[in-house]
Amino acid sequence: MRTTAKAAACLLAASLAVSLSPAAYAIGDKENQAPSGPSGGASGNTLMAGAGKTGIRVTQVSGGKGSSDKPVVPVDPNWRPPACWYEPVATPEQVKDAVERLKKEPNKDLVPVTPTLSWGRDLMVDHYEKGKTQSDGAEGYKDFNIGKDGKFWRGVVNPDMEDDPEAYDCEKNLFWQDAGTVPTVENAPTPEILAEYAYNKVKVPETVVEMRPEARSTVKLPTWVWLDKGKFEPVTVRAELPGTGIWAETTAKPVGLRLEPGTSDAETFPADGECPADEDGGIGTPYTRGSAEEDPPCGISYLRATGGEPYEMRASITWEITWRGTGGARGDLPNGTFEGTQDVTVQEIQSINR
């Protein structure tokens, strides 16, 4: 049976806990579960937050009118957002405050020093107050670095990627970083990591297309399909990691529409059902009076009337995903798709020859 990454990480953490100190603690130890909410005696302190409590702030910059509550789906099935990264989580004073509480109540509020491992009083005092070097060679800190300008950093697990094998690669113990600098360790935050994290935060409009005829189509008469340009416009979200100066903006732009009639008794326009965006970003052409018998640039012609049930037409919009960020960094991410369905009733007009 396959062991999940999270379970494997917990087993590793448990073994480390035994070897390091009786006060060490690993996720999965129900009797000594660390608190999930903020604590440490400071408003907004993230030192005691769980492994998935990121400080990244994501805001919608533009677009997204009538947004859905679901993200786009990457067209590349092998692409994954970042599984973990490092973030600043506490000031020297907040770490000291947490340790002082441990001294008073040694069996409570153990301090998470990695996404899977928390330390009790003895280890925290030895390493962060007395400056003792750990068995892995990590140098300690004198009096929690009080008086220095900077913060302690720790790994964060992407809450959407907890079962990914790489989710617990950010296991470096809580470490110091001077203000205005970013660590050079693997999985340090970058504009690209923030852009990739923001991928799942891009909320695009529900895929509902405009159609004419709207209520009922007619056999062998084309149904025109297009997108409302006022609704389907580029959507941009901004991700920022406070205290680092790192930011990225991820933008989704509609570039194509795929139509599936819901029956083999139909023809699509174009023949492959792929309607590309034009130069001004529009997809398809709105129907105008007198165009009923013309072939639309994007649409469907049904060849058989519906019976008791309408056809279920599927419309899938392809969104091109790009990003830009700190220092002029920029790049592309895999295109995303968002699919919707609409019922289509098709009638047949009877003619009488005289």
C-alpha cells in the first residue's frame, strides 16, 4: 500500500522527535497537538500557525465579473503549483514570548519549527536563547536575536498540495533572516512561486455563452454562439508576501472557445468546434437580424430535433495564463480551461408541399 507524503513526513518527524529531545513534538501526536490559531502574545503573530497558514496576500486586480467559485483547470495534467516554500513568521520578541510561555507551562503551546516538527522548552531554550548548535550543524542564536532587524522564517505547505511528495521538502528548522533580504535556500520565495500559487486563486466567470436563437434552435438552421466581451475579459490577481518586497500578478485571458453539441447529429462552425479569439479579444460574432441562414464564425447546426430531453451542449473556454512580478520578472504558465453546460432544445419545422 502506498504511503502518502504527509504520513511519511509525520513518521520522519516522530523519529526525529525521539532522537532530539523528550520535549520535541511531531504532527500526529494527538496528546500534544500544537494550537492551530495565532498565539505568542502579539497581534497577527504567525509563529504558532499551522503548516498551511501562508502569509501570502492575494487580491483581485481586475476582471472576473460574475466570477465562479472554482479555478481554471490546467491543460497540462503534469503541471503542479509549488508544494512548499519559506516565509517570515515571527520577530525575535515573538519567539522569546513563546519560549517564556513554555517555561511557565512546559506541556503547552509547543513551537512549530518546521511544517511537521515542533519543539518544547528544552530545545527552544538551548537553540534560540542560549545559542547551542544543533546535531545537524545548525548554529544557535543568542537571546533570540533581540535587537537585530529581521525575522525568523519557516517552511509553509501549500494547503492544496498536502499529499504531494514534495509538500514536506521545506523542513529547515526555524531560521533567522536579516530584514530586506531573502534566504538563498532551496524553495525560497520568488515572484514565480507567488505567481504559481496565485494560479488557483484566479476566479474566472462561469462559462455561459450567448446563443441565437436563444430559447429554441431549429433543425439545419445555424445557432450562433459568442462570448459577451464585457464579461469575458482578462482576470488579474496579485500575490504579495509581506515583509519581503516580493509580488507577482497572474493574468488569465480568454483565447478560445470549444463547442461540443451534445449529439453526433450536429455540425459545428468551425468544423473542429474550436472558435479562436479575434484581434480585439472577442470570440464569435453576435447574431444580427437577417443572419439566420448564414454560417456563423462560431456556432452549431443541429441535424435532428430533440425528443423528450434537450441536448447538453458543452462550452469550454481556454484561458491563457501569464505573470509578471518583482524586478521585471515575467513568464507563462500552462493555459487553463473552464467548462460549462447549457441545455439546447431543437425543433423541426414541418413544411407542406402543394
